[in-house]
Amino acid sequence: RFNDEFLEYLRHFIFTGDIFAVKEGTPVFPYEPLIRVKAKIIEAQLLETAMLLCVNHQTLIATKAKRIVKAAQGRAIMEFGARRAHNFDAANYGARAAFIGGVAGTATTYAGQKFGMPVLGTMAHSFVQSFDCEYDAFLAYAKTYPDSCTVLLDTYNIMESGLPNLIKLDDYLIEKYPNDPNRRVKSARIDSGDLARGSKRLRKALDAAGKSYIKLVASNGLDEKKIANMELYEHAHFDSYGVGENLITSASDPVFGGVYKLVAVKKPDGGYTPKMKCSDSASKAIIPGKKMPWRLYDENGQAQCDLIAMDGEVIEAGKPVTMVNLDSDAIERTITFTPTAVRPLLVPHILGGKLAIELPSIAEKKAYIAKQLTEETWESELRLECPHKHYVNMTPAVAECRSRMYAELHGGKV
């Protein structure tokens, strides 16, 4: 049972510390500190679960979205996952993270309203089934959304029913609005069957009917591997994809393993005593001390590596930097690199309990990550299979502190 004094403290709890964090949308890599909390220990500890929940979930879904967007090779991706998300917040905040990660919009209307995102979607099978015939459903939808009509073809039979009714509907719109080319069927979606084969048959039939302007949309259990296979090997002719459960749950890798650890305690003289959680597995040993991760750039403006330094260490462009590779299997553990540009990754978000940064819009965050991945990141690091490993190094001071403390506390060597 909690005592009354502690419960009263919680009733009036206000965070008064500092939080430094990477800007949202920044590509990050294993072992790097993403957030640094400096506060009274009780204040810092109370943030742990909520902070990890937010960072782990949002980073996971944004990363999965970016992989799916890359696989689509320029085709638009729509987030369709609300019905498979783990709860209401997972659906809404997952849609937000997916948009930052690169999708064109979401079918989750509340997320669109809450975060200012485009809302995209099509009719449901139940809508088609609720009418006496498929064409009546198509017509009712077109009358409601004459400027953005997308029909769903696979409720009964794609080629024998859906396609003829699609053509009939588009002919009706042409006759009704002969001088308004915007009022046409915009696209057709299929949600079952052999999608790649279906796209080829539909594209051929629509082109033959003089309706090459009608775009094709695919959905049904898609992920980056299925999309890449259809695009690269089966030459599917889809213009966009709706991706649901495998995006909103990141089904292939459903956990982002961020951890929250005490790494330093402030001393009366203002300095810090490093703290370390050890492990029988050296690779899981926490990097101790109050730290600052840096990104080091080459002459082409691309991120050559990241460097974990002690807070207060000065890393300068144009000057050689000696680094220790975090990978214990690396042949060259110590390397020297002269960056043409550097930047610290942790920036103040909260100082003294008050917001200390102007938060960008969700569109600005999306543009920020897109710019970094196209201009600053090596293409080889973005491969879906066997990507090049981004180098994350330590300064000699960080490496020495880590090795010394591991030996002292665990009696081993790291």
C-alpha cells in the first residue's frame, strides 16, 4: 500500500527537469541515446513507462511505414490498419507515425482530424452488399463522391461483375458530366485473389475500353516484401496500395527494443558519477555516463557514421576524430575520420519543466525525414534485405569508461 504522503506528492506532481532528445523523424541506430532525461530521480523514474511506450511504438511504426513506402517505388501507400490495431490509441498514433514515415494518408478519420493528415479510403464490401445489385452501390457512391470515386471490384466477381459495372458507371458519369473530366471514376480497388494477375487483366481491359485514366489500387495483407515481389518480379500495374495489419502492428518485427536506464548521478560538486547496468552478455552492457551522440558527415554531405561522446567533449568539423568501433568483431577497433560537418543529435525539448522547442507540424516532420533519407543516408543502408550497417562508434573516453566500469562491476572485459 502506498502511504498518504507519497499519494499526495503524486497528486501535485509536476516535472521540473530537462529533456534532450533527437528531433522526431531523425534516423537513429542501435546503442545511441535517443532521449536524455536530467531530473530528480523520482521525477525521471515516473516518466519511464510513458516515454518508452511513446518512443518505441512511434519509432516502430514509422520505420515499418518507410520500408513499405520504399518497396512501392513511388506508388502511394495508404494506411488501412485501424481494424487490426491493438487499441484505439494504437490506431490513431500508429496512423500518425505511418504518415511521418511516408504514407500518403490514412483511412482512420479521427487520426486525420486530430493530426491534420489526409484521409483516404474507398467503399467497403458491406456497403456493396447492402444494395440489391452491385451497380446500384457504385452509382450511389459516385453520386455522393463525384469528384473522388473509387469503387471496390471484388465483392462478387472482379472480371465478370465488378469490371462491367465499373465501365457502366464511368460511361454514366461521362454522359452526365461531359464537360467535367474530373467527374469520372478515379480508381478501382481489389482486395482478394491473385493481385498481380488481377492488376494485369484489369489494366488491359480498362485500356481496351478507353479508360486508361482509371487507376488501380491493391489491398489484402500487404507488406514490403509482397509489394516488392509484385513490383519487381511480377510487374504488377498498381498505382497505389492500401496496407493495414502488417503496417499498423509491424507484424514482421512487432517490438522496438528501446530501454530506459540510469547512466549517471549528479554529485554535490556538479560533476557526474557514471552508472552502469552490466550483463553476462557484453553486447547488452549499457554505455555509462552523461553522453551526447553526434552525426559526422563526409564531403558529399552524407552521414558517414555516428559517434557517442561524453557530454562536454567537443567534436569539430575539419579536425580528425579518433573513434572506437562499438562492434567487438570489427577488425579495426580504432579508426580516425575527419568530418566535413558535424551535428549533435540531442537537442533541448524541455528545460526546467517548460517546453523549449517550437514543435514542427506533422507535414514538416514528414519532409524532414524524407530529406535525410534521400540526401544524408547511404542508399546501401536502406536496402530491404542485407542493408549496410551504419557505423556507430564511441570516443576513447566513452570506451574507456565503459570497459573500466564493466571490469570493476562485473569482473569481465567488454
